[in-house]
Amino acid sequence: MTPNPKTILDNLQKIFPNLEVCFYDEKKYSSSDGWSKWRKYEEVKEDINFENDRVYRTYPAAEVIIDVEDKEHTEEIKNNLLSQNIKFKLYDTGGKGVHFHIFFKELENYSDVKRPDIKEYVMSVFAKDYFDPKKKDNRGLIGVEDMCHRNGQAKKTLIFETNPEFFTDNKLSEKMREFIDNMPEPEKIIIDGEIKPMIIFKDKIPCEAIQNLIKNGQKHPYRNYGAMLIVQQLRDYCYKNFDECFDILKKYNEKCIPTKKEENLRHDLVEQFKRKYNICCETLKNFGVCPYKNSKDCPKYKKFAVISTTATNKVDNFSRAISKFADKLDLAEKFIEIQPIFYERKNQFWVWNFESFCWELKDETDILNLISKHTNADTINSNEKNTILEALKQVGRLNRPQEIKPTWVQFKDKIYDIESGEFFEATPDYFVSNPIDWKVGTSEATPTIDKLIKSWVSGKDVDKLYEIFAYTIIPKMFIHSFFFLYGPPGMGKGTFVNTLIKFIGKRNSTATSINRINNNSRFETYNWYKKLLITMSEVSDINDLKNSGLINQATGEDPIPAEIKGGDSFDFTNYGKFIYPTNKLLKVDPEDGFGRRVRVIKFVNRFEKEKDVLDEIPDCEFENLAKKCLRIGKDLWFRRQFTDDVNISERMKKYQEISKSPMEIFISNYCDLSDSDAMIPFNDFYTGFVKFLMIEKKEIPNRIQVSKSLRNLGFETRNHSWPVVQNTIDGPLSNWVSKNTVFGIKIREDVNKKI
């Protein structure tokens, strides 16, 4: 039998004495639209009419509420909890979702600052990402079980329970405790000399929600989420009670700004809103803060007048914000207030992407299309168009974002500092252009990727491939490197590169070739600008590399030149990592600086690719790979070398050995170079070389290719007269025949007999 609401609250109150409730009784509380204030349940339980009132309660520190909006995941979560012997109650919300109620008494032992993150982690363990994280907050409200919602419909009905009593002694697993103990403390701020948690909004709060709150006060706090969140944070971290917070906000519903803002609203807190969460300037004025007083805190071109939760709201607010403008310069200023733009150099506009949380390159046509869509400005007339663009260039040049630190890595909307371990929101203040579209996972488990990598390489090369993942995401060439992925066709080299590209995103990678580097370097290097990965295509001739000096610069943190077609030329420091999958290693001069940077990873196991293996890697593994890369990247940053790295001379010696061509191996192992006067007819040499290639199952080149290779190795080939004996009627006759001859080499006699 389902306990009635009073019994449920009574049982909860015995375990959690500070349980608070608010309830609806229009006769008693008509002045506040029928809703009571938040009070301790023990004090007001006799005033509640459980037959007619609609009651909401807070959720205790020990309670984890998994709010699942899609019922199709219910059985999966339920079975997951049961398999781990977790006691819980499951309720149908009366709408589209369900609530799992679980109690872990030990959660009370953690600080209020850290507990919300712990609860979110616990939810993710049992419910993956199927839950609403809003229920993690310390101060929250929820409809009392088995009671009606405010619209009169049944809100919560018990549909499953592991036991009829409230069970508070669920235990976190050892693995969960270990993870929780290693969780970083949330960022904090100092308010009146007391350490408080940094106020964090899970959602952007529309200006309208704040303005309506100031204007109308609170009518239904459980539904006005944007307003509720501000007041809740103010109450929890600055003020004692709910009503005082509303009184503070209501006082600023005045046209004139009070002179003593500190008396009513904590100025340092509002400054945090302004700098951290881009609260609009007009709203700040209502809060009693002048956004323009300190230009360092709120620069003229770095304020954002529109905050919204959806793309639609952005468009609507955008249109309203620039419907009127005095001239083109005024238009540009208003446009950039709302849509941040940075004009770096000729034909290079950077535009902030609100969906990807990064700066993106756009051309003039893209910019004009935005202007045309959101204003009544004429973007077709040549003079008008040029004036608009010139105004945007002038204002946009002043809107330079702050350069990022080389240790910053962006995953979705968060920037992670691999050196310090800190993370924070990505905003237009920072020149971030390489977001990786995966959130950071909750563990480092990547079983499918592990299996793939071990099917390609062996030994310490497994660790090296993971190090390449981590090294690639860091926007600095802090270990000067050029990677060869070496092995015969079908060994998985291309699949590894595709996996890496899927992880970092196509926008963060580019492809190049030796031919483009040799023939068109000034335009080709522009494609490398602000890329994390540069892949190279196979060459037909291992001796094709002519412009190794440019690659030396690109992999050695030296400035390299680039030129925009139709635009300016400029120098930049490349941080894109070069990866060259090949079955033929390039020939490198041992004295060349490029040779000191090469690192070779051998793909030794044949990879039978019957289907697209990338589709078999679940998204959660890419998220966990992100977490793994942050750890490995930090280790690389401080260690400054890869696994099993050797010194430069040893590395060059090993490379020269494994990069030997089949002809070099043949000459080294089967030919005699000791006699400088030695010579051999080219046809005899070619025949012996072909027999060697057939034994080794190597590709057989034609005579022209072999002759060219011999000349590249320093051997002279020319015609030479060879004595021959011809049998005639009169007996043997000596004669001379001209043959194409290779000088300074001959095939050893013992080898001739073998092959």
C-alpha cells in the first residue's frame, strides 16, 4: 500500500529534522497568491490540508533524485540499481518522466560546495546521461510524493520500491568513493572575507527573466526557473532568507540608480555576474552597478547585451538590438556587442560561434549576410556595402580576444588547463578556435579503442598511440616531432588517423602533401594556421622531400610564413602535429634538422577491415578518451618526452636503418663495395636484384627506376666495353660489346650462387 503524503513527510522529518515545505492555501495566504513561505515541516505540519493543499518539499543532503524525462530508460536504470543492491523508490511523475529516490547518508559528510558535483557523479553512475542534473543542487524543491501538482493533476505515484521503509544506509562503492575523493574542489570566491563557492548557472538566464523578477517579484518560484536560480544562489551564499533576497531585487525596480549600491546588493557578487556570466548591461544598471565605470572590468567592445537559452531567442534579441543605428560605425558597434567579431587582418574575420563556443573564420559574404538578416541596412549597394565592411573592420580590430595559454585544451564549452588542473567556461574573451566536441567522461575506460590499438601495434607502441592522441590536442609543439606511421598496406594506419580525426574534429585537422609543400608553400602553410593536426599523403618517390627546411620550422616552433589568397602575408608559430601514414619512409639526410624530429611507430599486425570500425566505438569511449588525454597530456607536458624515447643520435641511427630502401638492403647485404674498380653490367645487377625482391615478396621496379635509384645512391652508370667470345667456323673469336654498366659495385660470388 502506498503511504499517504503525511506519512511520507513524517518519516522524512524523523530522519532529516530540517526538512522544509511550502504549500498552497488560497484562503490563508491570499496576499501571496495562496502560497506559504518556506518553513520547517515540524512547525507547520498541522496547518497543511493534505486533501486539498499542494505541497512541495526540499530534498535533503543525503537524497539523490534521478529525474528521468524519458521513460524508455526506466528499466535500464532500475536494473542497474538492483544489480548493485541499491535500495530505492520509483515514482511516475504524472507527466513524461519518472523519479528515482535514493538515500546515501554518507553524502552528509561532504561539504555543501562539493556535494552537488558528487550527486551529479552518482546520478551518472546509475543513469548514464539520461537524467536532469538540476536535482543535484543543495537547495532544491520537489513535489511531495503521492500528491497533486499545482495544475490539479497527480504528480507522483509510486510504481516500484525495494522496501516499504525509507532506507538511508545505501553505501557508495569503493570505486565511487575513490573517484569522489579525487574530485577537485569547485572554484571559490571571497565574499566579505568568507570563502563561498563560485556561483554557477547551468543555463544561461534570459534578460527577460531577470527583469520580470525585479518588476513583479516572485509568484511561483517553482516554475520561474531563471528567477528562482538567482534568488536561490543569493539566499544560499549571501543572505539568510528567501524574502530578503526578493526585497533586495525589488528595490532596484526604479528608474534612477541608487548611489549606495553596497547597502542593498553585494557589489562584488554582481561583479562576478558581470565578468563570469555576461549578465546584460541594462540588468546590471537595475542592480545598481554601472557597467562602464571601470573599463578594465567591462570594456566598451567586450560587453554582451543579449543572454538567451535558445538560438531562436538569440535571433529575436539580435534583431531588436540593432533595429536602429545612427551611422555605419554605430551599426558595427551594436552588431559586435551582440555578435562578437574580431578582424585580424585582410580577408580574415573571426566570428564567435555561440553553439560551438569558439571563434570561427568567416568571409565578407558571411558577415554581410548576418548584417542583412538582422538589420535593414543595404548590403547590396557597393558604396553601402563597403562602408559597412570598413566600419566592421575598424571596430572589429579593436575587439581582439585574449591569447590562450599553451596548456589550455577545450572540450565542448569548457577550457581545461593541463598544467594546473583548473577548468572554466569558454567565452569570447579568449581566442579559442579548437574546441573538441566531446565532453570529458567520468572514467578512462576505453575497451573498444584499446582493442583496436592492440590490433595494430604491440608493446610500448600502444602507449605511444595514446600519447599521440593527448599530444595532438595541446596547442603547442612542446616536443619537436614528426610522426611516421609505418607499415605495409592494410595494417590500420589510416583507421588510426581517422579515429584521431573523429576525436579532435574535422575542423581541427587539415591535409597536406610533399608536392604542395615543395611547389606552393606560401599558400599551403595558411591551411595549417590554428590547426591541431596536419596529415600527409603518401609519396611515390621516397626522395621527393625537397623543402625539409619548412617542415623543420613548422615542427620546431620557428615562425613560418603564410599568405591568404587575396589577403595579407603573415608569420605564425605552428602547433599542428604532423602525422604521415606510409609504407615507404622518406629519405632523410642524417645532418638535416628534420631527421632529429622523426619518430616512427610500426604497425605490425594486419588489420582486416570488413566494416567501419569507427561506428563501433561508443560515444562514451571518446568522452573517456578525453579524460585519459588530459592525464596523459599533463604527464607529457612535464616529462617532455614520449614513451621509450632515445637521444637524437640514437633516434636518427634507428631511423636511417629502418628507412633503408629494398635496394639499399640488397646492396648492404649482398654486394661488395670494397673494390673501387669493381663493375657489373646493369642487366646482371638488375637480374640479381629482382631475384632478391621476389624472395622478399617486394614490389618489382622497372629498369629505369632501378637505374635512377642507383644514381641517387651515388653509383655511376654508363656504357662500357666488355670482352665477349664468339664461336665462329674458324674457332673462338674475341670481340668487344658496349653494355650499360654500374661502377664501384659487384654482387658477391656466394650470393650469385644462392639467388
